[in-house]
Amino acid sequence: MDDRTAIVINNNGMGVAEPALSHKLVSTYLNLLDLSGSLPAAVCLYAEGVKLAVAGSPVLEELQSLTAKGVRVIVCTTCLNHYGLLDDLQAGKAGGMKDIIDAQETAAKVITL
């Protein structure tokens, strides 16, 4: 992975599994990504994926650490509003679909989890 990669997370976790396993998988993925030294340019969260960036999420520390290291964590404003979570955002920045499209267009590679 390099700084021209965008990662898309559109589920409240990783894979199709019970919530505990799905959260464990995404936590492990983001933690290893954070420790790898090979960071993506952006992580785009939309649909139920926005729930990973709000208070109570099991991966807040990982997302906050990625943000602190310069990774753009873009969290869909429309989705946050839909779930009533805009005021609970704790990691990344709320952005519009245009921000997500821009991150994907400028990426050499887009990975969807």
C-alpha cells in the first residue's frame, strides 16, 4: 500500500459476520495498517461505515491515530445525519460525497473492505 491508496469502509465492521467478529476484524486491519508505516492517502467511511468514527466505536483509537499521521479520514455527512450521529463524530472529518469521490479519483488504487 502507498500514499496513493484510498480505503473504503461501508459497513459497521469488516466482512459479513456477527458484530463482535466484524469489529475485531476491522480493528485488527486498521491497527496493522497504522503500524505498517505504509499508510493510505484516505479512508472513506459511508453508509454504516460511519458508525466506526463515532463515540463508542471499537476502532476510534486506530482511526484517530491514522488521522494524526496525516491520513484523510472522510466520514459521510449525509450518512451521519441519516443515523443521527453528526454530533457524535470522534475521528476524521465530516465530508460530502464530493470529498469521497475526490479521494477515490486521485487514488491509484481503491480498496473496499
